[in-house]
Amino acid sequence: MAAAAGPEIERLIALLAKLPGLGPRSARRAALQLLKKREQLLIPLAAAMDETARKVVSCSVCAAPDTRDPCSICSDPHRDNGLICVVEEAGALWAMERSGAFRGKYHVMGGLLSALDGVGPEDLRVAELVGRARAGNQGSGDGGAVREVVLALPATVDGQTTAHYLAERLAGTGVEVTSLARGVPVGGDLDWLDDGTIVQALRARRPA
Ligand code: ZN
């Protein structure tokens, strides 16, 4: 059977199928929905994608996507310059921002070290991070000095390998390197936790 939908629609489906979480089947359903909701969905989505493609750039300081460079977080004078939170991708940055609990700056690594996938330090923004940590810490402590780098990387093998490596690379810069605590999630029932989480939570226990 030839492509039933015509080349334009087939191309749309093929592109949608490359999105995370969408296989060919769900891409086909998504495309159908877009075509059915032409005015409410297809046209505004196309416009939003076009605008994003034209206007959004990667921040030259932290690599977060934004319409301005430096991004709105890097150029916010009310945020703490002395604190840098290191994340794998912008998704983690957005999650931190949603929490409203972090008032420092960020550094998006752009991935994790992985021997299996052949990702080395030169593929990530390691040198840029070390450079930021060094800035202001080598000479007299001028205003912009970084005091602490918080590693907020995934609790996976690659995440922890990357965290270890970064801690080593940052060791000579004079900044304190910390990482997010691991443990029982808010609202989490011990019954449902995996062993690794329970072990980490027990290790990270503190006075009640
Ligand atoms: Zn930035």
C-alpha cells in the first residue's frame, strides 16, 4: 500500500514520530488531531513553532533556551551570582524554577558523561562551568565570585559519574561543591519506594 495520506502529511507524521514518547502510531493520531483541529491547534502550533525557531537561542552563559542572550535568569540582578545549579538539560532547570526554591543561577550541561554512548567531557559544557567557577575566585574576591556549585544531576549511573567528574574538575577552583539530597519524596510511602531510594534516604538522615 502506498502512503495513504499524501507526502505532506506523511512528512508531518514522520517528524512527529521523532518526538520523545511518540511512536509512528501515536504520531499518526497526533497528526490526525492536528488536521481535525486546524484553527484551534494546527495553525497556532505552526505559528508557535515558527516563532520559537526564529527567536529562541541558547544562552551564552548558562545554555538555557530563551529569546534573549544572556537569558532572563542570567541577567536578573536579584538572583544570587554566587550560586550555580548544574543540570543535565533545561527540563531540570524548569522543574527547579517551578519549585521557586532556588534563587541562584544555572548551568546546563547539555547531557551526561557516558562511556556507553561515547559522550566525553569535551562534548559537554564542562570547561565553561570550570571557567564560571574560576571567575572572580582567583584574584581578590570581587562581587561576582561563585561560592557554591550545586550538582542537580540525575540519580543514575551516568548522572553520578558526571557529578563525580565535575566535583573533581571543580576541586581546584575554591568553590564549594554540593549535590541535591536523595531520599523519600514528599507524599511518598515507604512501601512504594525502591531499595536504592530507601538506602539513600537512610544515609542522608538528619536530626529530626
Ligand atoms: Zn543564562
